[in-house]
Amino acid sequence: AGEDLSAALVRDGAAWFYAEYARDASIYELESDARDAKRGLWALPREDRIEPWEFRRQVRCPARR
């Protein structure tokens, strides 16, 4: 329906935001709002959240955990 799926996922706290892929500054605000409102993954305790880049590193090199 014309909505930016990436922005919607970040807004809902369903996705991490990669700054290097940002097309505009609005995505920063969407993530900040999601964090402040504790939506989606931001509702989890810090120890239960794992950044995608960290997860991939652990899967590729399990001995380095």
C-alpha cells in the first residue's frame, strides 16, 4: 500500500536498523521511538537481545563465543 516495509519493521521494533543503509534520517527517529516505547525487540531484557551481526558472527565462528 505504498508503505516502506523497512521503516515499518523498525517502527514496530521488529528489525534492527543498519545506519549504513539509511536513505534518510527518519529511520533514526523511528528506531529511537521504538526503543523509548519498548516495542518489539526493545521490550526484551538487554541480555535476551542479540544484534544480527553478532548472531552471524557466532554462527560462523561458534568457538569464539
